[in-house]
Amino acid sequence: MPSYKLTYFPVKGLGEPIRFLFSYAGIPFEDDRFTTEDWPKIKPTPVLEVDGKKVAQSVAICRYLAKQCDLAGKDDWQALEIDSTVDTIHDIRAKLAAYHYEQNAETKAAKLKVAKEVVPDVLARLDAQVKNNGGYFVGGALTWADLTFVAILDYLNFMYNSDLIEKYENLKQLKDKVLNLPAIKSWVEKRPKTDA
């Protein structure tokens, strides 16, 4: 089996979907979390080392691992639906990050207004998608889209300072299903405690 090392900030953030995939599949990995002081020297997006070879970009890493774990769909169409869903989840993240990390108060208020207009509509579509697909995003079965959504939900809630899925029953049920998977439950219980 290859040797895996994930290097990321000491938070859940975009590294958590990768950690969820490793945990779900029972794949041992080194969880290398660097400090804020080390950031200028490192400056990576999530970096995965596979037998010493490095690759960046969290979504690409997740897609790679999902294929290893049989969570990438049963055929090309499902793979496309999963990719589309993951991109939609990251659209939400981008809107919230644009607001959260903005320093200018006036611009921040404008970005919050946009997020409040766009994000609920996207969440409603995702909620309906779960309802129409047997409790999962695609094909009535667990995929890396489900793990991605639940894994970054704490980060999304942190940026928005609110429970994003409070009004979306199907997304809440999906979250509960994922968090109750034995391997995910075990990971969540032992991972370092962080807000985001």
C-alpha cells in the first residue's frame, strides 16, 4: 500500500474531506498540520504526498482517493453528477469565503448580502437533490460528494457564523448518516478539536 502524507493547516477546512476519505476507506495517513508561523515557508493548498510524490488541490486529491475507495460513481454519468455536486458545494464555500475573509467593512457587507441571496437557493437545490436520490447526492448511495459536504460543513458554518442546514431536513439527515458511519465517527472522535 502506498504511503500517504497530508500537509494542511491545523484546521478542518479543505483538508477535512481528504481526511474523511482516508478514514472511510481505512487508509493509514500522516496528518501533518503546520503552524501559522510555518505558513510563509510552506504556502500550500492541501498537499498530498503519495510515496514521496506531491500533488496539490483538494478537489483533485478527493477525486483520486474516491476512485481508490469506490466512491466515484458507478459510471461516467454518475461521476459527472458527483463532480457537479462537489463544484456546487465549493461554489457555496467561495461565496462564504469571499464574505468571511473580506477586510473592508463596506465590501464585506455587500458580499454578505450576495451570500444571503445566493446560498439559500443553492442549499434548497442540494436538499431536493438528496431527497430525490434516496438520501444521498447521487445514485442513492454514498459518494465522495456526500463526504465532501459533511466534511466541510463545520468550515462553512464557521465562515457564515450560523448553521447553514438548519432549515434543510434532507441535508441534516445526510449529515447524520455520514457522521454515524463507524469509520467517520471514529475519525471525528479522535481528530484535533478546531472550529473550522
